Amino acid sequence: MDKFVIEGPTPLKGTIPISGSKNAALPLMAAALLGHTSSRLSLIPRLQDIDTFNRVIAETGTTIHFNGKENSLVIDPSGLSNTIAPYDLVRKMRASFYMLGALIGHAGEAKVSLPGGCAWGPRPVDLHLQGFEKMGVRIKLDQGYVFASIPGNSVEGGEFTLEPSSVGATINLVLGAVKRAKFFVIKNAAQEPDVVLLCRMLQKMGADIEGIGTDTLTIRKVEKLEGVEFSNAPDRIETGTYMIAAALHPESEVTLTGCKPEDLGDFPRTFSKLGVDFQIDGSTIFIRSAENIHPVSIKTKIYPGFPTDLQAQWATLMTQANGLSTVTDTVYFDRFSYVPELNRLGANLRVEKNNVTIHGKTKLIGAAVMSTDLRASVSLVMAGLVAEGTSEILRVYHLDRGYEKLEDKLNRVGASIKRVVQ
Ligand code: UD1
């Protein structure tokens, strides 16, 4: 397994281009399976998770072609004949479970492996399954697989309330409903930009969805959807990650290009409390850090609140703020595997239930660290950038799942990160 060797501390100076969003791309790829003709998606990042989903999709007989140079993907579902998403692929990435909605939509039946647990707790799919049952889809669980079928060509539908609101369940239910449910209402639907983008693509394909961007989505069945050309959005979590990375070292000056600031929700407002110089101009974000970073406590919430996918990075930044702060995760209660690792670098963090208290500012000293998930791993890379001496970040395959060209992008603006292939 590859590792990163980082020499620090290094300020970051220069421009970092933002890639297409991983979490938004996956549902768009699933939506392409509902088309009568092929779809072409642009701004698709070259990432492990995209490759994994390509393989899940190809397994069905769909033709899928990724052009890495252009970051585009052409998906032709006309040959789709196999409605199974097997365990050995689904277990690699939870979002493969979107195949349930996509296959119900395309074929009216599906056999999709349950995704199982993950590095930060059980992450259930009960809401996905209850929602489909409410829609009128027959759901049966057998030997770790979900078997879904519908009687005839369509189901009556109905109304389903997500409690709590779930991005994945909203996406799956929308995918399943647009071609199958006569009338289906999703209440407390996720309003994340990834959900909005999926609905916009489906609308362009011919779907009838009302309430896009609100917490109530109303779907009326259409017989046929056409393939479309559609652009993915810039990655809002990558954007937030590099904003935080730029604030970490007092001498950093970074410009992020190709961003979509309107997808960042309340994050820029929280960021502006740090006391760093920060400006948004169209799709460009400029950050000039400061000697004195203010401690800013955060609580993760659903969109537009502070994203859980940025809490580990924020806690890392808070190790360099002057004073006491807290990070509370209300979306996932158990997403703190980075805490003992940051403490090994010299930070002072204490976890209690779903809350971390951070005493800043502490000097970080390089060491070997390891993490068990994507966002925790990137927070350790960021800590390595400001730690004195050599840090080794083990198991960087987590990063390859979700950050396009991470070490290239950071090295180009002054970091010293070497990938050691093991
Ligand atoms: C997506 C993102 C992930 C992000 C998360 C929250 C992708 C591929 N992943 O994950 O990066 O951290 O949103 O913004 O886009 N829940 C249930 N039952 C269910 C489904 C969810 O109880 O059936 C709960 C979860 O345990 C969690 C909450 O709902 O507490 C929100 O999870 P959800 O929005 O579904 O996250 P994902 O879609 O899995």
C-alpha cells in the first residue's frame, strides 16, 4: 500500500484548480442508466471511486467509456441485461448501492448487495429500503442481497418521510421513482447540491420532478427518458479542504480556481470568522492566511450547514488556532479516527461522545500516522504540511478514492510530498 512522505512545514503559494465532484458524479452516472440513449458526462474526476462505479455499471452489460484526458464519460445503457450488483464490488464503495434505484428504474428489478458497515460506524440503508416499500416496490433480503421487483410496469407510489434526512436515500428513491412511480413524494428530502444536480440532469432527460432544492420532492412517472450531455459540478468538499489547507500555515497565499462557491452553503461564513484574508470572485477563491487564527467551534449539519465531510480538516486547522474550540458531528457520531493520530503529531484533542475539544495552538512534529477513511486521511496530510520534520501518511489509497491528483496539486504550490509505492 502506497504511503506519502511529507517534509514540513511548508507554506502554500500559488493556484490550485478544483476538480469535478466525486459525490455528485456518482448519482449522475447512475442516472445515465435510465436513459433510452447514451449520455455524456463532463467534469468527471479521475478517481478510484469513479473506477469502482464504472466497473459496477459495466457488470450490467452497459457500455461505459471514460476519457481521462477530457474527464468525460460516455454511458450507453442500451445493452443492459444483467440486473445484479455483486458484493465484491459494492463492498468497495457504499455509493454502489445507487444501483438499486437505477436498476429498478431501468428494468423494474434488481439484486444488489447490501453495502455493510464502514470505517465510521454502521451507516444503515434502512431508509432506502423503507422508502422503496412505501413506493410499492417489493423488497426481499436474502443472503446479504436486496431483491427488488415491481408488479407490472409501474407502482402506485405514495409519500415517504426521511427521518433523518439522507443524501443517499433521497438519490436512490429519486432514481427508482422517475420511471416507475405514478406519484411519489419524498419529504425531508436532502437538499445537498449533489441531489439538486441529479434532479436537474433527470429533468433534462425528461423526468417530472417538482420541488428541486427544497425538502419536498414530488415525482410523477414518465415513460421514457432520453440520454443527455451534462456537466458535473466542481467538488465542494475538495474546495473546502483546500481552503482549510491554505489557512493552516501563516505564510500561505492560495488561489482556488474552477470553484462553485454557491454550493458551499454556510461554509464561507464560518471560514470568514477565522481572521484570514479571504475573497470570492466568481468561480475563484483567494485565501491569504494570518499569524493569528481565531478558534471557531463548529457543529456539522445537513446542507447548507457545516458538512460532516469537512469536520476532520477543520479540527486539524483548529490545532493551529489560538485558543479553545470544539467540533461536534451531529450527522455521524463516530467519525473521529483522526484524533489519536493528530495527537501523535503533538496536537491536543479530546473526544467525548460526538464532540472533540481542541486546545490550540500546538506545535506539530512529524511522525508516522495512518487513517481509516478518506476525510480523516486528508486531514493527516494537511497536518503533515505544517508539522516540523518528516511525516509518513500510511495507506493513502483512501485519498486516491476521493482527491484527484492530491500530491501533484499540493506540490505545485510548495508542498513536499513524495509518494512511496510499496
Ligand atoms: C453521503 C456522502 C458522504 C457524506 C454524507 C453526509 C456520498 C457518496 N457520500 O453519504 O460523503 O458524509 O452524505 O453528508 O455522497 N441514515 C439512516 N438510514 C439510512 C440512510 C442514512 O439512518 O438508510 C443516516 C446515517 O446513518 C446518517 C444520516 O442518515 O446519520 C445521513 O446519512 P446519508 O445522508 O445517507 O449519507 P450517505 O448518503 O451515505
